[in-house]
Amino acid sequence: HLLARVQKIRPRLHVFGHIHEAYGQEEHGSTIFVNASTCNLRYKPNQPPIVVDLAIKKAK
């Protein structure tokens, strides 16, 4: 499943936006999960966009 794959890959950022009532962001381990769904259950936009600032990793 998707969550198992994300946990295996461990990206810095995982963005999705389907579950309307779960809008927001959480950090688990090294991954920031962002549910960017801006609409409510009636498909009316009622949430602001989410901005995520990521630090740039320096190349070795």
C-alpha cells in the first residue's frame, strides 16, 4: 500500500489532498505529510493553501 511504500522510501515531503476533513500537515520521522485538500465535503474551497519550506541539503 501507499503508506508502506512511503515509509520504505522515506521522502522528505509527501503531498496529497483527498480526505477533505484531514487537511493540514504532520511530521513523522524524516517525512512531512501534507494533506493539501482545500475543499470541504461539499467541494467548497474553505482552507488556505499550505506552504512548506524545505532546507536545501548541500551536496557532498
